[in-house]
Amino acid sequence: MLRQVKIILLAVLVLFTLTLGGTAALATGSAQGQRVPTQNFLTDPQGYSVAFWESSQIAMDTWNKELGTDFKRQVEEHDQVIRKMFEGDYDCGILFIMGSPVRLDPGFLFNTFFYGSCPGFYNRIPRNQCAGGGGALNFPGYFNPEFNRLLKAQDRIFDYAERKKITDRMVEMLVQDRPALVLFSPYVVHLMNTKRWKNERGMPGEGLGSAWNVMGIEPTGDDKALRVGSTYAVPSINPMAVRRTQGYRVMDLIYDTLFRVDLEGKAEKWMAQEAKVTDGPNGPKTAVEITLRPDLKFHDGQSVTADDVLFTIDFARKFKAPDLYNYVKRVVKAEKTGDLSLTLHLSEPWSGVFHVLLSKMYILPEHIWSQVAQKEKEPILWPNPKPVGSGPFKFVSWDKGAQLVMDKNPAYFAPVNPDRLIRVKFESMETLAAAVEKDEIDLQWGEPMNAAIVERMKGKAGVKAIKLPNHGFAMFTFRCVKAPYNDPTFMEALEYCLPRDLIMDRVYPGIAQKAVSPIPPGNKAWHNPRVFDLAKPYDPDKAREILKRAGYTWDEQGRLCFPK
Amino acid sequence: MTTRFLLARTGVMLLTAVALLAIQFFLFRLMPGDPTASVLAGGMSPEIQDELKRLWGLDQSLLLQFWSYAKNLTRLDFGVSFYRNVPVGEVVLPRFWNTIIFMLLAMLWANLFGVALGVLSVIRRQRPLEGWLIVLGSAARATPLFVTGMIFLLVFAYHLGWFPLGGMHRVGAVYATWWQRYFNLDLLHHLFLPTLVAGIFYFTTPFFVMRTAMLEHLHDDHLLLARAKGASPLMVLLKHVARNALNPVITTTALSLGFAVGGQVVVETIFHWPGLGSELVFSTFRRDYPMVQAIFFLISLTVIAMNYLADLAYLFLDPRLRYEAQQ
Amino acid sequence: MKAALAGLNRLGRIGLGILVLFGLMALAGPALAPYDPRATQVDAQGKMISLSPPTWRHPLGTTWQGRDVLSQVLHGARPTLVVGLSAALILAFVGVNVGLWSGYFGGWVDLVLMRAVDILYGLPFLPLMVVVMSLLAREQKYVILGIGLVAWRDVARVVRAQVLSLREEAYIKAVRSVGAGHLRVIYLHLFPNLLPLALLFLAFGLVWSILGHADLSFLGFGDPAHPTWGDMVSSAWAAGVMTEAYWWYLAPSVCIAAVSTGAFFLACALEEAVDPRLRRRGPGA
């Protein structure tokens, strides 16, 4: 019994010490009266991108210190970040818009991210009741009728100079309205091991991950297996169900498209030998006449014909292929005009038809997919275990979530250098970088490399960091239908207090380009340099002055309060 | 009578499995977050979202969903993964084997170290070495796996280059059959480091169990007899004491094997081993219900089965318990 | 005090010493920290001191974003111990109560509670925690609740076994025959006998929760408002500088290992002191 008493005594002592040491500082911060309430700043976890994590940290710290706001980090997994933003269930957050080829088209970009079809869009009004929907990823809930009018107008114009003029105006509107604050445009930095491969072909936005590089990179010796690594998993190899940039990257190699976006960012004829826009029954410039190359073959030896193209369009429309449906809808009728030629009839003129639809639509072999359409209950869910396409590589094997292997298609009409392509999935940048360093991996695909790793790789023999301009960008997005962001003054103050240069200097030292609009300098064709004059420079005094003038005050604790 | 005990135990096991199945089904559906969120990044319209919900059966009531889930499960059909768009079994089963082979080797290490060091600590009892071994045994269990994992990866794979940096096979290896895939030197080379890390973490249990059991038997009567017959003390210790002490080690190993199957998330992350744990985390992030459910169910089944086996082993290895069961 | 210490073996005393040391660190650490753990340190030219190896100015070096590692380590003790201790308290509390009720009442109560334990055993700990954290949010209180409400299963089993044998003791039988109420018997007569066992599981619970919390933090589920040692290692791993910046993650790793080893020592010593015959199937299974 005595021994037990001793032990209890002892435990109480330990408990006492530990609990005293452990009194957690519980934040109270409840919104009192006029205070601008605590704002949740939505971010991905650190492991997703340490650069975005730190960028938002610097911005939050600066705002809280200089303006007396209370921004607090809220961490969610990437998919959940997107969901919360989509549902309008957030205050503000950081988002990276990857530079995929289709996003080079300003019409596509604005339609997706800034098109709001009615006032209060995303604000309690369910999306489907808002006539015409809205941009699927219009996270801020931006609504500007003038912007929408210009957007519709530029979509129908084929002349570059005229379209550019309208686009410039729209970019300026976005910079002045501030539905989002664009931070910077990180260069695409990819690591490459130079032991087995040379003369890589980097593509703006895509880096080393583009099909051009995979096809055109040159071997230094006899080992013609190209090993690429990525921290992202391949989600699906069904070309109709593919939804992620990572999936497109693989589909681009197994399947082929009528157009491909070239290294300069322009949609060029690929499977299509001829293509022109003519006047059709639906009005001027609504018919697209296409002739296919004669030497196209699927991997099983069958020829690619106009029937396959028509079938693909039908299939995507009938079964609502997730990414394609919205665009394929615009083709009201498609007709065959010969074995290798066809005409698409659009409901109205559409300048993005080549770039947005035809370079994204993988041509399916009708002889395989017509059976899928008949036999499968849900053809969109068909796993496509042995994909047969007409692209530069043939499918070999796939260990889901680990490794995907493809072989060169010897019958392809364009030169393909690697004999074999192996894509390996890594769990972290750290091990991926080490694998490149240790000759296990030749190329990095996809996500840009961390700045700290790039720094560490400097001077390592056999490892090269490739730096390419990007039309992708990082931005802070705000629910601009909600206080305090619905006040243009507040947003202006936030921008005056956004240390863009400091963030770039610390988080992306030397590997990011300054950007203030959703069309960064990396998108050469559509960038508008005048936006740099419109964006506000870092000036906290000015920010506070603006707020004061608008009637904002600060309480004893220095917290920002709404105007009376 | 033993049969009745067995039947009862089997019944309980099956009931637990069914309960787990239901709990897991509803637990995951409680998760906030819409699985269609994963398609948004491409820029979907609400129309497509509704279509996907219909395809995935998410437009039905929860009970109906559960019913069809349970029904399909009887045909070993786990459904189709939302994210990967392939039958769940195709992803999960290979990973299940990867995990099993990983755990078997890790447990082999754990028991080798545990038993050997346990015996050593008893041979060297009351000497400094015993104390150090106990410290080692405790520290091994109290050091997080990611610490040992990272240090081993950095030292043996990165700096010394003795082992690959992770993964399961050489980059680009393609195997035609299951047999070739799991029985080759390349796999062993890749397995060595991560299983060693896990083995170090798990060796504490067999170590202490072995030690305790041996210390308990140290003064048994039949040992005196053996000593009287002229056997050396060391031989007596190894032959009689250690052999008897192995029984509890075997039963606890079955138990920890069950637990360890689900617990390798961290090691799998560090060594990018394609096992169940990392896939589970990945699928949780993407709200891939069919995948998460299947993985959880497989892990749970393994745990329950191992518990069951441990109970049986207990029953047959320990005569006293066998007697109790008959009562 | 002296008498209490005598109840433990040497290892236990060492473990206790380690825990007290870290307890003090949790108390005084933030005051001792030379810098703000979140502030980026800049040199005389205003340039960020990124990834500096240990120097006089920064004895444990700096992180990628120029934060002082020593200050972060000193600040990390508090959240680690808060979570570890609170979770341990919850799991010991729940486990002991379930064990008591299950063992005392037997029959249906026992059947239901023990099946609940079986089911919890069937749910793998770390994956389950990942799901729980996704269900709720990355906040300290949820880590505590999650660990506390999952890991009590081991406690319940052992306590139940103990209650089963205690129940048959003449003294308890006597109390029951005089007509004492159930609750009275459970909490006034049975529970005091189980207190040492509860303490033992408190110590084991500390090990489990510290390790569980560290693993969660490493996987990126830490509370960003209360960074711990696990979060530090996670940051270093995310930044991708493990091969060079050893100073960033070595100190926090050692701290986690040390504090949980301390708790483990204490637990083993308590186990021996509480009841030398109580040989469990192995510590911390």
C-alpha cells in the first residue's frame, strides 16, 4: 500500500509540472462590434508547395502587422481547398494556376476563372439558378457586366490584333477591380540529369513535361529508355475521363489530337493536314473544314479516318466526357465530307476552337470504343486497361500509383527518340531530386521544383536545372462578394500592403517573374505590359492612409475596425 | 468443448468484421468534402458534376448505397475508384501483397533482433550490458519511424549509396507474373532498408516478451534437473528456457503483424513504397470512398484474422489455457 | 519526494528526470528563446539568413526562410507536451472506465464494450487518425480528441482483466453483500486498487500520443497555430534540404525521441513497481 501511495504522490508531482508547462495559449479573438473579424486564409499543406505556404505566411504577417487585420491560416488538402473555394465556403486563400497549354488562350482563361453571369454570383444563389452558369472556377465570385460583354465579343473574333486590344482592356479591368491579387509567375524549373540525355526541348509553362520534349530529347549513348519522375500520380488512362494535367501529359503521348500547341504556345495542325474556318449555315465563320493526314495509324494497325473523329465527338457529347463536354457542345453538327475529311458546324464563331477544343480532344479508335459504348453500362467509367491510340507511344504496363511504362510507336509519322518511357511516382520532392542526382531518374515532370532544392543542386555534376518562362501564376483570391473584400478601398489597401518583391526574393529567389495580372509576361502573345503601371507598389503608409480616409479606425489593441 | 470455443471465437470474429464494414462505410461518408471536388480543377460545369454523382451512385440514399456496396462485396467487387477510374481491386490487391511482404520481412527482422537481444540480456543479467540493451529496446520503440527512416535513407542510400533511394523495383522493371514480381533479388535490395527501419521500431515487443518469459522460467524445477544432469548453464538457458519463452513471442508477433499492416504510412512515404498505407492517405485526401473503404476493410480483416490466429496459437501453445477453454 | 523516488528503479528515475526537464522547457522555453520562432532573421545588409549552419548567433542554425531553429525547438516543447498529456489523460480515463464497467457488470455490458474494443482494434491507428483529421480540421484539440478516443482500447482490456480478478476478492464481495450501490463499489472500492495501473497507462499513453502526434505532424496534419517538433521535421522534408541542412531536423528529432523515451522508461519502471507479476504481452504493443 505504501508503495502505491508513493507512486501516486510522484505522479501528481509529474502531472503538476507538466500541466503547468502545458497551459495552451488559447486564442480568444472573437469579433467584437466593429472589428474586421478574423479571416481564414485557406492554403494547401506545406508538403503540397512549401513556396505557396511561405508566400501566404509573409503576406499574412505583413497585413496583420501593418493594417491590424487578423488573417489566420486554415490548412486543407488541395482537393478540399478547391472544393471550398468552388462552393464559396472561404474568406480568402492562395491558388496556383498551372500553365497548361490550353490556358494560353485568354478566352479560355477568363471564361474559367473570372466569368460571373449574374450579380451575387456564388453568393447564396445556387450556381445552377444563375442563368448561364458562370466560370467553373470563378472563386472570387467576380461579376462585371462590361467584362462579360468583352469576353463574349473577343471569343468570336479571329483577328489577333483586334482580339488583343479587347483582351488588354479586360486585363486592365481585372487589375483595377482586384477580384484576386496576382503575386508572381514562377518560372517552370525542372531538374534534369545530363548523363543519358541531351538537347532537351523546354516549353513555356510545361517545362520538360511536354510531348515535344519527350519525343525530341536526344540520347547521349545507347541507353534509350527515358526515365521521368513526378510527385503526382496518374489518375486515369481513359482519355475521355482524364481530368488532371498529369493525366493529360500521359494521354498526350498515347493518344493524338488534330492540333497540338507548339513550343511557342500556338495551336498548330498535327493530325490535321488542312484546317480552315469558313462560312456555314449558322453564319459567317461557323464552319471548320478539316482534312486528316493520310499516314495515321492506331497502335493496332488500323488507319485513322474521318469516322473516328466523328465518333469521338459523338461519344464525348453523348456520355458527357468531363473536360470536353462544355466545349464539344459548341459543335452543333459534324459531317463527313470524305474518308479523311470532315466539317464541324459551330453554333457561333469561336476563335478558340483549335486551341481549346481540337488540341484537347483525343481521337478514339471507333472499332474499339463503339463496343465500349454498347457493352459498358457507364462507358465514361471504363478503365481502359490496354489503351490503343495513335500517339507517339504505345502503352506497356501500369502499376497504379507507382510506375507507368510506354514504348515508342515505330509507325508514328513524326520522329520519336526514346525507345521506352518510364514514369515513376515519388512521394516527395526531396526523394525525387535525390533520384535525379543519383542517375535513377533522367527528367522531372510537372510540378516546379522547390527553390531550396534548386539552390542545393547548383554545381552538382550531371544535374541541370532548366528554367523556363511560365504563363501559370500564383494568386491570392478573395471572396469579393463578402465584407471586407466587397469594399474596393479595403482591397486597394491590401494591394498597397502586399510585399510582392519581398515574397519573390525570399520564396523564389531568382526563379520567378513579377506578375500582377492573370496574363503574366510568360504568355508573350497576350501579355499587357501596361498593367505594371496600374498595380499598386508596396507602401504600407499609403495603405493605412486610404483606409483612414475611408473611415476605417483602429481600436486600442491596434485591430482594424469597419467604418461607422 | 474446444470446438465450441472455436466456434464462438469465429462467430465473434465474423460479427466484428461486419460491424467494421458498416462503421467504415458511414465514417467515410461523414467526411466533409465532395468527391466530385477532384474533377473541378479541370473546370467542370454543374451539369457534369451531377452526371458524375449519378455515375458514382452518390445520388442515391446512404442506405441504398450501403446495400449495393455490401452486395457487390460478396462478389469481391469493391467498386470503381472515383479518382483513378479503375476497379478498386486492381489497385488495392497488388498493394496488399506489397504490404504483406513488407511486413513479413519487417517482422522477421524485429523477431531476430528481439529474440537474440532478449536472450543476450538474460545471459548477461545483472551486468551493465543488460541495462544498455533495455535502454536500446526502449529507445527503439520511442523514436518515431520518420526519424530512423530519414537517417537510414540519408546515410545508407544517399551518402553511402549501398541501397536504392526507395521504390519497390529498379526503375523501368516490368514483370510478367506475380511470382517473378515478388521473388527476385532486386526486390530484396529495395526491401532491405525500409524493412530494417520498421524492424528496429517493432523489435522492442519481442525483446521484452522474450526477456520476461525467460526470467519467469529461470527458476523452474526441470531446469534444476537439467543442471543436475550436468548440462552447462548456458546450454540450459538456451535449450530449455529460451525454447519455452518462444511461445509468447509467437503469439505477440501475430498480434503486432496485424497492427503493423496499417501502420506503415510514414515509412511508405519516406521510401515511396507502394503499400496500402500511403494509398489510403492519398485516397482520403481525394475523398475516393470506394478506395478508402476497400483499404480500410483489408487492413481491418488482417488485424482481426491475426488476432484470431493469436488466440488460437495461445490456445494450442499453452496447455493451461486449453484446459480453461474446456471448462 | 525521496520516498516516492525510491519506488522507482534507476531507469524510471532517469525517465522522470527527462520528463521534468522537458516540462521545464515547456514552461520556460518561450521565455528563453532568443528570437521569435516565426520571424525571418536578416543580416546587417537586410538579407535573409537562409539555411545557416550552427553559428554563435544561431546555435542550432536557421531554416530555409531564415528562422532560428533553437527558438523553434524551445517553443515546440509546449504543444508537444500539451497534446501528449491531454491525450494520455483522455485515453487513460476512458480506458479505465470502460474496463471497470465491463469487468464489473459483465454480461451484456461486457459483451458490448468488449466488442467495441475489438472493433477499435480493427481500425489501424495512424490511418484512422488521418481520416479523423480530415473529417474535422487541423487543430490541436482534434489531435488530442482523436488520439484520446482511439488509443484507450489497450487500457480497457488490461483493466477489465484486473477487475475480473478483483471482483472475486472477499473484500469486494463483502462490500457488495452489504448492499453498496454499483457506482459506490466501482469508484470507491475498485477504482483505488486500479489507480497505479491507471498511472502506468498514463505513462504509456504519453508515449503513444507523443509518437502519434509526431507522425501526424510529419505527414502534414499539424496545427499551424501551434508548431511542434514534428512540424519542424515536416518543414525540412517539404523544403527538400534533408541532405544538407541536418541542423534543421536533427534537434527536433532528438527532442521527440528523448521525451518519449523518457516516458517509456517511466512506464516500464512503473510497470515493475506497480505489480511485478503483471507481465503484459509486451509494452506498447
